[in-house]
Amino acid sequence: MSRSRSKRQIITLSNPRSPISESYRALRTNIDYSSVDDRVQVISVTSAGPGEGKTTTITNLAVTYAQSERKTILIDADLRKPTAHHSFYLSNQHGLSTVLAQRCSLMDAIQSTDIPNFDVITSGAIPPNPAEMLGSKRMAALIEQLRDVYDIILIDNPPLLAVTDAQIIAAQCDGTLLVVDQGRVKREIGKKAVANLENVKARILGVVLNNVKRKANEEAYYYYYGNQG
């Protein structure tokens, strides 16, 4: 098995012609056209709570960007329950936390995959102070440094309602996608997640609905609901 193949299947790699893969490409296109005047280069992906599919969404979205021949990097900023190193079979010895703690350079933390145009920064060791690290000047400088190298920077965040980390990162990004599991998240919880992003003046690109009920012979889709202002 390729190093880049996930324990959780990356469908945009394993079955790029599937309806779900096509919906990820549609999501990518909608993001591209979400703003006429402002470039959307740094995108954070979060959810209201755990287990809603945010990591699956960002992983497949990142692959579709790389497949469109744009230089893409995925940053695992979930410094509490990281997954990117498992998804892509990468070392987690050096990563975001070790860069921010000045224990390695940014270049040492960037790992290539066998997917053309696609790199990953794993989380690194789980630190005692994730929120402080993500809100630091070093984190802001890291993002700005990557802007000069990559066309698309995707940041995987912890759930919004569990910790403040996602709000901190969202405020530093060009836009944020909110992933919602339609079958398990109540409307008021979704509204609270949106309010948390609005409180830090984060730009919400849209909401991705996961596990939307379809006809019996169709697979679950991920949908993108356009720019929310």
C-alpha cells in the first residue's frame, strides 16, 4: 500500500471518479469562486463537535487541490487529537508544535507525500498549551512564510465547541469551512458554532453537510452551501 493511503480511505485517491470525489471537487470549485476580490489561500476546517467528518473532509479537499496542480500543504493544528500522521503514514517526531517551540525549523517539519504537489505538516508532540501556541506570533509568522511557498494552505482544527483553538486559528485564515453531521448535530449547536466563529470575526466560507440522507441507491454526499457573507 502507498504511504499516502489512509487507514480511513481517501476516496479522492482510491476512487476519483466516484460521486463523492466529484462533490469534493465541487467544494473546491465553490471555494475558488467564493470571492471575486480577495484571494482565498489559507483555509481552516473545523466542526462543532468531534466525529463529524472534518478530518475526512480536509484530507480529501487537500488531495483535490493537489490534483488540480496547485502546490498544497495540509497543517494538522489539532494539537490535542492529531490524525494527519496516521492518515498519510508519516513520522510525527517533528511537526507544528516542535516548530512553534523552536525545537526544529519549519523546513524540517514539512514532509512530502507521494501525491504530486502535496505536503503535510503533522502536529508534532502534543504540548501542554495548545491554545497559547496557536495564538502566538510564531504561528502567525509560520502562516505568512507558507503563503510565499504554497498556493493553498489547509489547516485542520479541533472542534469549535470543545476548545478555543479553532477560533484562534480561524481568525488568522482567509476563510473557514464548518463541517456539520446532519444526522447528529442539533440546529442550536450548529448556530452556536457559527456564533463562535463570528465572535472572532472569522470569515465563514460555508457549511459542509455530512451524512445527508440520499436515495437508497446513492452514497452519502458532502455539500457546500455558498459564501455566507
